[in-house]
Amino acid sequence: MKLYDGGRAPNPRRVRVFLAEKGITVPTEQVDLGKLQQRSDAYTAINPMQRVPALVLDDGTVIAESIAICRYFEALQPDPPLFGRGALQSALVEMWNRRVEFHLFLPVATVFQHLHPAMKIMVDPQVAQWGEANKPRVFDFLRFLDGELNGRPFVAGAQYSVADITAFIAVDFMRVSKLAVPDELVHVRRWHEAVSARPSASA
Amino acid sequence: MKLYDGGRAPNPRRVRVFLAEKGITVPTEQVDLGKLQQRSDAYTAINPMQRVPALVLDDGTVIAESIAICRYFEALQPDPPLFGRGALQSALVEMWNRRVEFHLFLPVATVFQHLHPAMKIMVDPQVAQWGEANKPRVFDFLRFLDGELNGRPFVAGAQYSVADITAFIAVDFMRVSKLAVPDELVHVRRWHEAVSARPSASA
């Protein structure tokens, strides 16, 4: 198999951190997003959505979408469980991963895509008003998350999960979007320090 | 358990169609979105995201997010499988469900939320330029999907799955967003007719 990876972009990083937590190594090939290589004919043939990452299996089957790739490896190697175990825990991890995706990761990415000058070549049209409208959403969700993390160590409960990976990378991505976690959100800051200290964080 | 449902809104409908395909009946309570009841104190205590649906278990645990609720029922009652079986099929269903969510369902919802006058009370600010920018995304994805459905009966492969539910409801939702599937996309139209003819479609 081969993983088409995308350097510092947040979605490829989700898969790399996931694999590091699992202790899985996969041959990778870098797709140069700065050169818009994800829109090349060669890569479009692999993933018509022109997005990274994508995993190509030995028989040529392509699995795109970060979380689909993560789920594939979770099924191949269930330990340590990063999507929860059992009906309830799995549902709660899914709930939290989605809450973080839709109310933190997506707004942070929207601020970047619609306000950062470097994204002009990739996002057409950039809608500055939409970028601005997403800033308060980021802080609303972080305040909510801070209350939740007051009562437990990780985003979805007592165990580190894929929801922590999504949230951790979204928070790191805030810097590029010129946003910062407010000082008073002490539980988010404590959690972010803890997940950043894991060996997987450098993946 | 009790399912907090939301009438004609697309996300609650995803769960109802899923349950109908499984043959599962759950006691429900309607949340009146027209009256913004999802923002009431009572409902905010159930789901702080102020969104429907939400499933409350007998011990008070809340599972929010449509797909998290679906996964919970999939784990309780695996037949018929709607998230795929085995590592590869499950990953492909996840990939397709996410492609449909991000490149069809979300753009269709964005057109509705940012351009429909009735959504002014719920979406602040409405950004008309962002609504307009999402129209071509809908058609780009439908054209891509049409090519895929040329070779297989359902969105994620040979079997009906949750990706069909997401896509079917997104296509139905196009009407409210004043968008229509172009006549020439014959494979999408054939697929939409087939999924619309299933008994679950009226759920």
C-alpha cells in the first residue's frame, strides 16, 4: 500500500498522528500542495476530489478521506482503540469527532481559506465576510469544549481517541489562521499541552 | 430511550430513514424548528449544539450527531449492514458518506441557509456570496457522482448504505434550495428513483 501525504496540511496530519498512535508505518509519497500537485492529472486519477490524503492498496483500490483511512487501519489493527469500543463508546467518539470537525476544524479552516492571501490560488471565490463570520464560531466551540474538559481528560471521555486528534490538529491550525486559544480556557490549554506532549504529536 | 426528532429537516430524516431500513422503532419527540425550540433551555440541556436529532438513553446519556446515532443502532443491530462489513467495505462506505456530506449535502444546505429568506432568523449573518459560491459545487459533485453510478447501483458499491441515505436526502433537499438535478445526469436520476422507491423513503 501507499499513502499519498500532504506535508503540513491538517488532514494528512490527522492520519499521520493516528498511525503514530497505532505504531503503524506505511510507505508514503508527498503531494506538493504548494505546487497544486493535488490537481495534477496523475493525482486526480487517484482521488477525483483532488484532496490529500489518499491510501492506495496493493490491488489499486483507493481509500480517500482521512477518517475513512483511519477506520481502515482501526479495523486492521484494533489496538489501541481510537474509535472507542462497544456500541456506546463508539457512538460517543463519533459524536465528538463530528462536533469537533463541524464546529472547530471546519470554522478554523474556513477562516484560513477565506482570509489568508496565500489561499487565493486555491479558494475561488474567497469570501472575506464568510471567513470573518467563522471566527466567533471557533471561540464559541472552544468555550463549550473548555466546560466539557473540566470534567474529563480527553475530548470524548476518559480515553484518548480520534476526536482528540481532530481537535488537537484544529487547535494547532488556529495559529496559521491567526487565532489563539484565550488564556482563560484553562481546561482546553491543559488538554492541548497533554496531547501535544504525546510522541505522536510530531508526526 | 427517546429520539428528539425535527420534522422535515434533513438531518433528522437521515436517522429516520436509517431506522426504517433497519426496521427499528424508537419513541420520538418532535422539536419544533420553526419555533426555534432547539434553542430553548430545555433542549440546550440535552444538546448544547442546539441541533436535532439527539438520542437520549434510559440512563440519561445523550448521543447527538445523526451519524453517531446511526452507528449506535448499527452496533446494536448489525443487520442489514448500512456501514459496510469488514475493513475495506466499511472504509469505502465511510469515504463515500463523507464525500457526499462535504461535497453535496453541505453545499446544498449552504445554498439554503445563506440564500433562503426563511433562514434569516437562524443563520447570522447570511452571506449571499457564499450561498451563490456553493451552487456550482453541487453540480460539480453530481456530475462526478453520475460517472460513478454509471458502473454500480449504489453510492458506495453494490449494496445500499448510509452513503445512499445521505445522498438521497441531500438530493431531495435541493428542491428547497431551488436546485434541480440536470436531465442529462441519467445515472443519478436512475439511482434517485430507485432509492426513492424504497419503503424507508417516506420515513
